[in-house]
Amino acid sequence: TALPANCFGSLKALMSKVELVREAERYGLSGFVTETIGGSKNKAEDLKMVLASFSKSPGEVLYVGDTIFDIQAAKKAGVKSAGILNGYHSKEMLEKERPDYILGSLSDMKRLII
């Protein structure tokens, strides 16, 4: 199932700005990144803040993470989740959390955008 492109228009990432810019440029996604939140202490609450600040419904947001904690935070916030395989936790660990998608890398996210 693809997501509408506008759901990424106000993409935020819970990582450092330098890391995000580098990753977005590397995978051809820099046009979808408008701002960042770094050093999150509570990712689920920060995701809820993103929803409110951009007037998005949970179905319009995809949170991509490389740990089981990222998938859990997305579920707690009610947004779609994608586990990414080039990070900290293994495919098997991520799959146990039942994310909506499994991505090999950030470039795979492009196939989810209509």
C-alpha cells in the first residue's frame, strides 16, 4: 500500500540535523525533510506533537526506525511504522514488532510514495 506524497511533505526525524541531512541527500529524499527533532527522550510523544503541529492524521504519517523501540513508539502514537534494516536491530527483531513495512534502506521509502 502506497502513501500519498504529501504525508512526507513535513517529515521530521528524531535524529541529529547533520545525520538527517546527510542521509536524506544520500538517498534522494532531501525534498521531503523540512525540520528535525534531535535527542528525543520520548519518541511516541514527539510523534504526537508532529501530528498536531502539522495537522496530520496518524494515517498520513510514516515513522521509519532501525530499532524495536522505534516501531513501538510509532504504534503508541498510532502512526504507520517501517523498520529499516541498515541500522541497529536485525530483521528478525524488527519483524517481531510487526511494523507496517520493512525497508532495506531509506531509498526503499520512495516506493511507498504515490
